Amino acid sequence: MQGSANLNLMIKAARKAGRSLVKDFREVENLQVSVKGAGDFVSRADTAAENIIREELMGARPTYGWLGEETGEADGADPTRRWIVDPLDGTTNFLHGLPHWSVSIALEHKGEVVAGVVFDPAKDELFWAEKGAGAWMNESRVRVSGRRNLAEAVLATGVPFGTKKTLPATMRDLARLMPATAGVRRFGSAALDLAYVAAGRFDAYWEREINAWDMAAGLVIVREAGGFAEAVREGRDIFESGTVLAANAELFAPIAKILRQPE
């Protein structure tokens, strides 16, 4: 596998964290009798995975900045570079013994994500990309789908839960998009949703309330696979808006037009 030193470092860290999480995942079934016990266990597994990644990345690049889901944000001596990390994207799936979750690691340079890794340990699928070098899944090049007809397209999204406030907007999106498409899926890992768009498994993905660490790696993978990725609202910064729409070149505009309709 050829790539820059930084990309190889990211892949090494993702695989190491993934091995730790797989061991913990095997224990989840034994803890289902106690919701509190399972929840506490998964929280510890999540934190342990982020510590593994941070030790690998910051040990090799101590001047870089850091943004992690569990450990927060820290400025680096080098203000132009920052790691963006979600050690366990799909925590609820993990907690319930569903084998669909991922490790997400991105490198940002001067405000632009230039490398990304999304690792699915349960399926041993490693999605990765560097700016200008294409997108890959394990050793194979991936491309976004070639579908042009929205009626044939399968989309993915994230449905708000808990205290999230975007449920009404998401329900409007679904009411407008579902009749026009071949279906909508909600799999529970934004990083994998984006990776699946890059691999042509989904034709598009959108979400209205999402954190930078959930989508950063997936953005560069989609773009290097020939897709488009923007904020749902046109002209907004994707991280500041906390929204994302990713699709192939043919379907991006018609889906964006639907999502950007007035409420």
C-alpha cells in the first residue's frame, strides 16, 4: 500500500484501535443483561481506542493540533495541521452488538482535509484517500456510482435521536426524497455512509446534525472518488454548519435542489 508517511501512520493507528475495539466488541453480548454495564463498558472501549490513536499520531507528530470526540480539541505548535478523530463512529450499533461501526481519522491542513481513513474492523474494510491520489478500499480503487436517475438511487441519512432538534427538517427531507428514489437507509455510522458513497454502494448521503469528527475523513474519500460533498445549505462551511450532502456528480444537483427548498 503506497501513501505518504502521514497516511501510513493514520492507517497503522486505525488498525491498532480497530483490533482493540474488536476484542471489546466480543464482550458486548455478555453485557447486554445490564444496560448500564454495557454502556459503561462501551464508553471505556471508545476512550481506550481514542487513546491508542492519539498515542500513535501525536507520538509521531507532536506539533500537530488535535480534535477528538472523546478528548476534545487542543492546539498544536504547528497551527496549519490538525488530526480529526472519531475512534468509534456507530457507538449505538456497537453497544447493541451490531457489526457496523468504524474508526475515522482525518488530517486537516490549512483548513482543508487532505487525507482520510475510515476503517470497518468487523468487515476488515479499510477506506482511505489522499488529496490528488484517488480513493481506495483495501487494495482496490473505488469510485462513486454512475447512476443518473434519481428514481434508481439508494440514499443514506442519519435520523435524529435523543435531544437533537433537526427531526422536523429531516422528516421533511424524507417526505420529499423517498417518493423520488429507490429507497433511503439509516445504518448508524456517518463515516461509513460517506465511505459507501465513495465506493458506489450508496448514491448519496445527507445529514443535518453531524460533528466534524464524524465526517472529516469521509469527505476527502468521497471527493477523491469523484463525488461532491458540501453543506446542505449552499455556501455554508461544512464543519460550521454541521450538515453534509455527498453524492455523485449526476445526482448531487437534483438532491441538493430538494433539500434546499424553503421549509
